[in-house]
Amino acid sequence: MFDRIADHYDQMNDIVSLGTQRLWRKKFYKEFDINPGDFVLDLCTGTGDMAIADAKTVGPSGNVKGLDFNEKMMSLAEKKIRANDVEKEIQLHQGDAMDLPFPDNSFDQVTIGFGLRNVPDANKVIREAYRVLKPGGKFGSVDMSQPTNPVVKVGWETYFKIFPQFARIFYATSKEYDYLANSSKKFVSAQKLKEMFEAAGFKDVQVTKLNLGAGAIHIGTKL
């Protein structure tokens, strides 16, 4: 499925987030501290937006590994990486976010954007992020969430009923985009994801709700 939608994935993320995913990413990087020289892992890197943002911060003295299971998505990421002139800072790896090919305590920071809702077992991804982080490192996620305001919740649920029809704009069948709508609509609440971070061992888990709970940022620290 991701092979079929790869060429339009970025546009569809804009639509599924009602055009706010770019603002959410900016908010994420205001709250998530990456420093020049850091070694960073970006999980479910997709078309590379988070990895590129990480690389621009770590600079030539740092390094970013971008990991994704989908070869076509990574080929699109490679084009973006060249366009942003960060080839030296980023290396892409094809792999499974639930079984990372990296040693314990390898990275200063780990990021994931709009990826936890797309993996078979988000708990495994969170535990793997914890494993490969150095003590003191942080794991940060930005993703869709569940609004708690009753009025907003009704509007959000109605929106996801019509969302797949937007896929026709990009010449894809609406059936293919049912998955993106359902994965967003059915993803865990911000509170539940916080508990999942804590169960994996993360401390001082910070949660920032976005758009009245439609999205959320989670940042946990490995002590």
C-alpha cells in the first residue's frame, strides 16, 4: 500500500492533518532539544522530513540515521536529502522499527513523526527507542491523537468519514486511503501513549496536545 501512495504521501498527510502537520513539526522542534554534534535516529523516516530537520540542527559534526521499511519512500527521501544539501549528515537504512539494527546506547536522540500509528506494535517501537538511546537521551514523537472536547470529537469523527474521498484528488482510490483515516482515528489517546512511554522506562514524559487534541507531541527521557 505504501508503495502505491508514496508519491502522494506528503500531500495526503497535509490533508489528513487539515494542513497543520507542518505547524505541528515546527512546534515539535521548539520543544525537542537537538544540539549540534548529536547522533540522532529518525524512525519511520518515510519521505525524510524529520530526518532532514534533525540533520540541519546537528550539522556536520553530528549524524542522523533515517530508518524505514519501505524502499520507495526512502528513494523519495534521498531526493529531498540531496535537495536540502544534507547528504553528509544523513544515512538511510531499510529496516524494522520494532527490531532496530543498532546497538544499545547508540544515539543522543530519537525522533518519529506520524509513524507510531502505522506500526503493528507501537509498544515494541517505544521499547526499541529506549534501548538504543544513551542515558540522558530523549525520544520524541509527533502524531495524530484523540480530541477530548466532545464537540471537537464529533467534528473529527465526521471528518474522517469523508477524508478518503480526498484521495481522488491525487488519482488514488479512496479505499487505499481508508487506512490512513482509520489509523489516525483509531490511534491511542495522548494519555494512553504517555503511559506506553512510561511502561517502556521513559521518565518525565511531556505531552503537548495540538489542535484541541487532534494531535500530540510526546517527549520522554531515558535516565
